[in-house]
Amino acid sequence: MTSQPSVYTRTTLFDRQVAWLYKVVSEGQLLADLAFADILVWAPTQSGSFVAVSHLRPSSAATLFYRDVVETDIRPEWLPLVTEAFSAGQIVDSAGSAAMGEARTRVRAVPIRSRGLAPNSAGEDAVIAVLTRHSNISESRVPSRQELTFDECANDLFSMIAEGSFPDPDAPSAPAQGAPRASDGLIKLDVGAKVTFASPNALSAFRRMGFQDELEGTELAEVTATLVAGTLIVDETLPLVVTGRAPWRSDIENQGVTVTLRAIPLKKGGERFGAIVLTRDVTQVRLREKEMITKDATIREIHHRVKNNLQTVASLLRIQTRRTHSDVVKEALSQAMRRVAAIAVVHDTLSEGLSQNVDFDVVLERVLMLVAEVASAGTTVVKPTTTGSVGILPSEYATPLALVLTELVTNAVEHGLRGKAGGKVDIDSRRSDDALIISVTDNGGGLHDGKVGDGLGTQIVRTLVDGELGGSIAWNDQPTGGTEVRIAIPLQFLTPLDSPVALPSV
């Protein structure tokens, strides 16, 4: 955990405890939906009270809190209940109902016991925080069988949280996209993996896959076996998921329908007594993923073929260079060959990854290897050096920048350092608050009469920096001799296309 919300600075929790609390909070939405209640998480403060570090609202019922309570101190009426649960390490229910606006509410305090951290004096895992369940009991109607089952599952999970056995620390992390929720479908299994309850949405998902009977009373493993019969490739985790023996996720596909299953083993005192299996029809999600994989593979293949074609062109130019007898033509063809090869390097880098962003420092290193062949003029041998870092750039900016640096280094070697012993070319890259600054410095003869040349290379550099990169460029004589070319590119033009989005704090 590299960073924590500021609210944790008020608590007595250390990093490993905060990490465990994150695991619990990541399951908060499931708990809120199963319990039809708001879920608040309270962490102890240095002043001896509690502060709210998370608030999850149910999607299955109306919330009791229309304002977020995160970072607020605990209300006086809840403090005794939370303090008792924290000190005793036991689930504590409020003595009666209390008014909250127009609703009557009941509160349950559940101690959050850390798994695998330092035990307390009794040899038990330490209680690090308290979870409170705030239920609206104003409605006077008979709950449905689904509501009763959801509530029973919620109470089972609360008991496991109090024991420190939920969430399972061995459960692999899975992407949130396509993750099944309680409202998507829920199947409850007994210890023998027999279905004791299946919500209507779960039953509908299996019927879309071709299962037309009732799920209740059947063994989920047998049902899934009939659905995947004849399938060449089956997820190896599927048997453990459908029997509720492991806290994993798996997909099952039949008749063009894909359903993801997530198993949550139910335990008491370390012994498994059943399981919850959440289901969700993810057919469209998987189709989009396949489309993205196909698109990425196609784009990579395009970049690969473009690279091959450019290398072919560069090879043809090299052959033509060797066959011509004119020094002027040889020089022009050699420059064209290097420019084509520099573009090919960018496409080659793009073909190696899934992103349309490139690590430009890798590109620059490979481009400088191309320039090395011209870094010998007479008795002068030049090996360009780099300092600093450019970082990640979108492909549309990596190509012109690679060409620009190729031209600048080539010009420095061919013109500024020709015939000079101990010639040096250094490329320094730095990022300021608002711009990328790149300096190409040599220790050659400097500018002729203080003027910048007007050759093809210079024209290419000016056009690419001004037009393609939206930046500025300046040539300056150094006091100690040599030339410095300084390029400034605003960072607003260099934002990667798929920059990671900061995750919301709990």
C-alpha cells in the first residue's frame, strides 16, 4: 500500500491492519446487498473513540444515510455498542430500535478480526475495527424466502468476519469487471454441495445455458457437468467452485451463453458447513473482451507488418546507396534510410505490447544504435550518451520525437564534430511541471556565424516539433564550445492514451 486515505492518519491502525481492512471493505457491497442494510466500518482513533473509514449503501434497499459518513466521528448513541463489540470481540445487537428520521432502525456491531496478524493476550487474532449494520425495520411485511436466505447468508458472513475467516486471505484477486453480485444470482449449497436455494436470477442464468429443470435439490457439480459435456476446454477451477470448496471464480459456457461463478465457502470454527455461489451472465462482457483481444492482436500485427515493410524499404535504400557513385546521392539515401529505420523502431516497439503507448527511453536507445553508424567521421568516434528519462509516450508522439532526435544527433556528429577528437553528444531529458524538456548537447564547433542551418534535416526538425509535437525548439552556442539544442513539449500533448485511473479510497 503506497498511499492511504487521510482518514487513516487519525486511527491506531498500522499498514498490515489497514491492508486487511481494505479486504473487508472490498466485500462491503456484497454484505450491504445481502443484509438489505447500510454497512459502516469504524476504526479506533488515537483519542479512544472511533471514526468511519467506509460506508457501503445497499443496492437492494433504500439507504438510511443520504450523506456520506466517512471521516466523521461515531455518534454518541452508537459508541457503547461499538466499544463493546471491539473490546469483547463478539457480535453485539442493539437493545431495541431507534428512530432515524422517519425510519425505525436496528444496529448490529460486528468485530473485524485480523487474519494472520499479531494475536492478542488470549492467543486470538486481534480485533482491529468494527463493522455496523444499520437495518430499516419500519416496513411491516412478511419477508420473502429470498430475503430470508439473503439475511441468513449475511449473518453467516458477519460471523466469519468476527472469526477472522472472511475474506479468505488465500482467495486470488480478480478483476472487478464482470464480478457477480448478490442481485445477479445467488445459489446456496450445503456441506455436500447440494443446492438448498437458488434465486430466480441464478435459475434464469442456468436456463439460458440449456438447463431446464429446478436447481434446488440437485448437486451443482452434476448440473455443470451436463452443461460442459463435450466442451474441449474447461476451467480447471470449475469443480472446486461448484462444490464451494475454494473461494475462486470460474466461467461456464454453453449455447453461446457465459456465466461466471464465484464461490464463498461458509465456515464456522474453521469447519466448512456450506457455501454461497454467486452467478452472473457475463456473455456480453466476454464478447467485448474477445473483441478487444482480437483488436489488440490485429493492431500488433499491423505494427509488425509496417515495421517489416519499413525495414524492407531501408534495405532497398541501403542497396541503392552501395550501387550509386555520387557522394551527394549516397548521403541523401543514407539519411533517408536512417529516417525510415527510426520509424520502424517505434512500430517494432508497439508490436511487442498491447498498449498504444511506448517506453520512449527504450526507443531512444535503439534509435541511437542506428545513429552509431554515422558517428564516425574521419578519425572521430562518437558514442551518444543519455541522461534523465522521457517516460511513456503515445505512439503518435513517439514517432516524430524519434525522428527529431535522430536528425539532431546525426547533424551534431556529421557537422559539429567532424574531424574532432574526443567528440561527445549528450541527450538530457527532464520533465518539469508542465513540459518535457530535452537537450541535445555536443562539444563541437558550434553554430556557424551564430546562425542555424537551413538544410533538410533542420527543416524536418522544425516541422515535426512545431506541427506534430506542439512544442518549441531553440539552438544556442555553449560558452565552453559546442551547440545545445533545446526542445520543450507541453505535457498536455503527451498524456498516454490509457493512463491508469486512480482508485477511489475506501
